[in-house]
Amino acid sequence: MSERISLAHGDGGEWAHKLIQDVFVRNFGHQKEAQLDAAPLSLSRAEIAFTTDSFVVRPIFFPGGNIGKLAVAGTVNDLAVTGAKPEYLTASFIIEEGFPISDLKSIVESMFQEAKKAGVRIVAGDTKVVERGSADGLYINTTGIGIFESEEKRVKPESIKEGDSIIISGTIGDHGIAILSARGELGIQTDLSSDCASLNHMIQDVLNVSNHVKMMRDPTRGGLATTLVEICEDFQITMEIEERSIPIKNQVHGASDILGFDPLYLANEGKIIFIVAKEDEDKVLHVLQRNNKGKDACVIGKVTSKDKGQLFITTPIGSKRRLNRLVGMQLPRIC
Amino acid sequence: MSERISLAHGDGGEWAHKLIQDVFVRNFGHQKEAQLDAAPLSLSRAEIAFTTDSFVVRPIFFPGGNIGKLAVAGTVNDLAVTGAKPEYLTASFIIEEGFPISDLKSIVESMFQEAKKAGVRIVAGDTKVVERGSADGLYINTTGIGIFESEEKRVKPESIKEGDSIIISGTIGDHGIAILSARGELGIQTDLSSDCASLNHMIQDVLNVSNHVKMMRDPTRGGLATTLVEICEDFQITMEIEERSIPIKNQVHGASDILGFDPLYLANEGKIIFIVAKEDEDKVLHVLQRNNKGKDACVIGKVTSKDKGQLFITTPIGSKRRLNRLVGMQLPRIC
């Protein structure tokens, strides 16, 4: 096989067949299912969550992961935050002519490893090749199915009420700054790694100790602030967070100051926001902090009322201001 | 809203929110589900088919359809050929900066209409924006879930036997030549339209009259020949088709002759290959021919033995030759 992807790898013929056998079937190992146009699956329950995400992150390899690991973890997390158990993924690749096959192999291998860690199976795939200059290396779509194993474990945003606690599972902005730093464009260099990780097992541990997890979200594009604003607007609740409670690494603070970014709007790929009943706050924190991926978990605020749909932040000097969605481009191709 | 897609439409902030509301939620109408990271679904059965496809066709608009219609029909057909009833799709968009928002709207509108025709719902989506030059306009991924309503309706490739009939639902190569012609690159012009269409209803009609449909495939990339070769190899059966039985439009014949293509390897987006028990041949043909999308359906060959895994074609002068997969690029970005 040639060492770089050619247009012939995407035409459905002999080369495409060899590529699929060599790169995909070998890793994913679903030879039999690959013979049909769709994978037949027998689900354990008919109550499911269904989600899709395309990944265009640049650079494709970055400290803490690559586009493949991110694609698996991102979709696993989108399923897990609904309370579903992620089970099956599809993976679809748009590859630029000339892309090194060795890079493709190592990305697919990462996907396989991340899927194994998360306990999900990649059961169907697709590969398209576009001419040089018609894509930037590689784009991946992952789409996933999760199973709702019981009603108790589903998130219940409609039960959010005044006094509920807002918990973040760790430091924010790590992914955003790690990616910017890896690009080397902005004159900053850090040894920060992306927090990119599948968090479904940690989430299940939380759901096992609390039946009062009302909402979970992973604050990816748009960051913590945008995600909280969306929750406020969608469910018409008002929340207040405290700036000094929000865990931020020094490197993220430093780089943000230099570059003029607000860490509240930086992407995360390994963090979860939990809205839980006040009485379950300690249980949830305890479970999170025992997990390496949740060791910096803390309460950052609370739900203050069930109207208006606004997000407020209290600054360290005690003043309060309203936060809105990010306006205008901050960081393209962060995921 | 500005008239072209900007990077800010992809950053997860205010502009992205407005784009999603304006272009997607309005059409798909799943406001409530769009508020969670994954759509919660209650399936009628837990036996499902799951498939994914990314679409990179160029040009984006072509006679008989556009990338959006193709993306819906393509995934609907991939589900339907397994015998499943297509029910839910996700749609994920990678958009190049500068892409006209009016084009995006009309593509999304086509997707909505095609989904309605096919009786499927688009329940989750994603939008990413990449810089000018990092994609060629627009790429779409659709991933779908179909339900196996009964065991009888599943394809049963393991029951294929000598004497089974091979049926094609209509003329081949229409999509391939329509796309080439629309590109205007190769000096040919035809009034041919792509056959791009969702065929799930037609397939269900066939399954309603026959319990002996053993295999169905849609011969897209790689065309009729490559798809049949795959079936032969995957299930270790030998098939023979007759060249003069294969329906091909004059325009497709003519353009293929001029350009040096073999219609057997040209992509189709609205045709199905059926392998059925000989005794059900007439019933299946009758149902197909009653349908406008199957009016040119005919028997093109038969299964000749259960070993070797080879495909043969008998030419009009009676000689027999073996067909293989397409080797090397014929038509990039055909779907």
C-alpha cells in the first residue's frame, strides 16, 4: 500500500477495500458486520440517547490526545451527560489526499483504545477522500447510541430548583490553552495537556450514589460560561457562580491574561458540570474527588431562582455581573 | 445575520446559537431535544441497524438533488437494504468559512423534505466551521438508526443458494454521469438527472410480498460491479450476470463511451440490487415495476454456485469474463 492517501482510496474500489481492511477492520475487528451497509445491533433496552459530533481540531495531534481520541471521548461524554450508558459508536472519516497513512493508523488506534477504555464499540464506519486543498488533513464524525438503563439515572432538568448546587469536575480551560499552545501561532508555549477524556465511568459512579443529579453538561465549545447560559435560557432558571471558586490552573490564567481570553469561555474536553440537589452535594463531590479525572471537583455556585433564565457571576471583590454567550470568534477549530 | 458563514458561526457562542435556531431548529423543529447533548428516543424495538456516511459530493447542487437530499437518501437506503425500517437520523455539517447561508438553508430544507418523504426524523445535529480553504464548501455526515420490525424482513445472506435471481431496480450509472456532467469538466453535457432517492418504501413493499429476499444492496460508489464482487467475496458465492440484461440509459452509454468509463462501475444513488429466491422473482419484479422508482426493474443474472466467491459477466456475443473491483480512481467525490 502507498504511504499516503490517494483519491483512489476513496472511490469504493480495490484500494478503498484494502485501506478499510488494513486500517479499520484490523483495529475495530467487526469484520462480519462490516459486510452489511448497516451494523445490526441488539440493544439491551429500547430507551436510548442518540448524538452526533464532527471533529475538525487543529493540530490533529496535540498534548493529551489527537483528533481520534477526542472524537471518541467527545461523543461518549455527550451521551453520558444525559444519564445514558454509551454503548455503540460509528466513525466516519473525511481525509485529504496526501494524508500519511501511518498517521491515520495511529489515530484509528487511539480511537480503538479510547473506545475500549470507555467500554463502547465502534460498529460502523465510512471513509471519503477529497482532493488536496479540499480538507485540512482529516475530519472525523462520531455518532453514538447510549442506553438509558433506568429512569432514575436520566437527568431531570425540569426538577431543577432554587438552592441546587452547581459543581464542576475540575479545572477549566485546559483544552483550549493546550490547543492554542500546540498551534504555536500565538507566541505562547506551555506544558499543559488537553483534559480530553471519556468521563462516562465517573458519571456512572456519581449516578450510583445520587438520584438527585438534575442536569449534567460537558462545557466544550463556548466553555463553562456559554454552557451555563444555555442551561439558564433553556430551562428558564437563574444561576449564580462565584469567580473565586472556579478552579483554573496557573498556566491557563497566565496564558489567558497574555492573550486576552477569558477562561470562562475556553473549551474543555474532560470536564462535567453537575446540577445536584444541595443535600447530595457532599456525596457527589466525594465520588468525584476520589477519581483522578475529578480530583479538583468543587462547588462553584447555585441556582438562585426559577425565572428569568440569567447567569450571574460574583467577582472576588463582591460585585455581581451578568454573563452572556460568547460573541464573535474566539477560537476556531478547537474541537 | 450576515449572509455568509463566518468562523464565529462555529465557535459555540452567540452567532452559532442564532445560526442553529435560524437554519436548523426552524426546519427540524426539535427545539426541546436540541437542548440536551443527545436526543432521548424511545424505540419501538431494541433490534436495530446503525449506519453512517459522510457526503463530499461536488458540485453541491446537481440535477436531481443536492448534497443534503443525497445525505438523507443515502443513509435511509443503507438502513433499508438490511431490512430495517429507517427511523432516526443525525446530521452533522462541516462548513467552509464564506459559504452562503442561503445555500445552507436550501440544503437543510431539502434534507427536511427528503426526511419527510422517507418517514424519518432528524433528531440531532452538529455544526463545525473551518477556515476558507480548509473544506470545499460543505460536507455532511448523516448517521441513522433503523428498526428491525420482524425477523422475516431481515436480509438472510447465509440462505443464498444456487439458482437465486439477481434483480436490479432500474437503469445504472445515472448518478455518476449526472454528476460528471454537472461538473462541466469533462466536456460532456446531458440532461440526465441523478437517481438520488430514498427507496425505503419501495423496499418495504417488496418485503411485504416476499419472505425470500436474501440480500439487498445499493450499488453506490464502485457501482453495480464492485457491489456484486463484494457480495460474492463476503459470502463466498459465485454469480453470473448478463450484459444485455442490464438496463442502461442511452445517455449513460454514450457519455461512458466518450469518456472511457464502464457503466458497471458508475455510482448509483437510487437503485437496489435484490437477491431473491427464483420462485419469488415475478412477485418482486411486479412490485418494483409498479413503483415509479422501480419501473425499469429486471432480472440481470443468477447465483451459479456456493463457492469461489467470483463474479462473471456474459457478453452479448456469449463470451464470459470475470469482473473484479474497480482499480484506481475513476470518479472522486461522487457522493
